[in-house]
Amino acid sequence: MRICIVSSCGGHLTEVRCLKEIYDDYKHFYILNDLTLLPEDMKERTFFITHSERDWKFFKNLWEVFIIFLREKPDLMLSTGAGPAVPAAIIGRLFFGVHVVFIESITRIYKPSLTGRLMYFLANDFFYQWKTLEEFFPKAKYDGTLI
């Protein structure tokens, strides 16, 4: 199995890396939407796409992700958000049959994120970390927090 971890930098990356012990035994790579200092284990496994803030660059992201997926051929995509998760899920599901797993950010306690609201319909498996989000995601799974 080949896993693609999609994230924006900062807290989302920190959050998805909390799952590292689960995906570390599999072949995996990262897609990030900003240049950042990388830990040693990510240096040869990371692709960077253009940072998009709900603008025309979203369409550029679709193309960038398509090229990466064409080359890397992931079986599964894992993300905690934000921005790059949506174009990666669209391309992954539509063109490559990628199984998409999304975990709503731990910072979302009372109200879902925009990415979460979109990914709820795009992900094969959707998880939220606070029981208070159950009303927004009735078909999703609650399994507590990552941290």
C-alpha cells in the first residue's frame, strides 16, 4: 500500500504526524502547500504545491496533484486539512480510485471547518474528534482525539 499524506503546514501537519506510527510502516509521501522546514524523515518524501486561499490557484492545485498522483500512484490519502485536501481528494477519487480518509481538525470543537464540510462528501472515511460535531457529520465516525 502507498499512502499520500496531504496537509497544509503548521498545526495540520503536526496533527497528521501524530498518526506517523500507523503509516510509517507503509510506503508514503507528503503533499504540502507551503515551503517549511522538514524533519529528516520527510525530506526525500515531500512534494510542494502552490498555496491557494479559495482562489484561482485551486485549479492549479488540481493539476499539480494530478501530476504527483500520476507519478506516485497512491492507494490511500490521509489528511487533517486544510486547503490542499480538497483538490487532492477530487483528483484522487475521480482519476485514481484513491481511498480518502479525512480527520476534522482537533481545533474544531463546536463548528466544522470549510474543508471539513467539503471533505465530508469527498472522503470515503471521515472522522471527527469532538462529540459536539456529531450533528454536523451524522454519517461520520467519532473515535476521540488524536492527541
